[in-house]
Amino acid sequence: MLIFGVFAIRPGVDSIALDRQGKWLYFAPVTDDQLHRIRVSDLNDATLNDEELEAKVESFADKTMSDGITMDNSGNIYLSDLEHSAITRLSSDGTLNTLIKDTKLRWPDGFSFGPEGYLYVTASSLQHVIAKPASYIAQKGPYQIFRLKTDKTAMPGH
């Protein structure tokens, strides 16, 4: 990502989610094009040194520039797509589909499932407010929460 069109930044891991069974931890840096995963049992294995633990990390699937991430009860992974103002869904077989794309989704970020199959997502508009004064940030609002109906679900609050 470029700040002010000049400074390149590469944020660290920001997309991170635990699957519903607590078996896999999925993660990725915002600007990386790969979603990675590691078994939770490997993370908890104190006998593994750093190199052995690193070798347990798997490259799971291609992704777009993402920030927020969550999973449903069927093992689908929902990712924000910052570049395209979109929400994508990655199926367990690695297929990536766009669920919704709308310019109102300004830097989609946080996710939470709600009742009746709704997925809630925050739009933080971060790309418009980085390094700006508070008055500018207040002007560029609102910072919305959207919801979309999915054909899958998860426990509300996750």
C-alpha cells in the first residue's frame, strides 16, 4: 500500500480467524496474496522450535488484499476485499467468490454473524483517514455497519 502516493507500507498479520472446531488458525498479512493456516495443536506444541513451527504453516489459498476475516459453521471463510470494496467468500475447496461489491464498503474490516444468517461488517474508511486530523476524520464519516444475508450461518457474535 502507498501512503500519500510515496511511502510503501506492508502491514503485518491482520486477517486472523480460528475455525469453529478450534483445529486451524487462518491468517494473512493485509497485502499478501495468500491466506495461510496452521494447526492449533502445532501452535500449542512447546517441543517445536521456531524453524519446526514455521515448517507447519501451510499456504491455504489465494486471496485479495484483506483486513477482516471470519468463518461460518460450514467452514467457509469470509474476507474483506479492500481493493474492490467487496466481501468475498472462500470455500473449503479454495474457491474464492465475491458476495457483494459496493463503493459504500469503504475499507470493510470487522465481521460478526448475527441471527438468521446475517453477516455484519464494519466499514472503517481507513484509506481516507490515515494520518489526517480529527476534524478531517469527522468530516469523512459516517462509518457504517452493513449486513448481508448469507446462505450460511454461525453463532451470533462470531
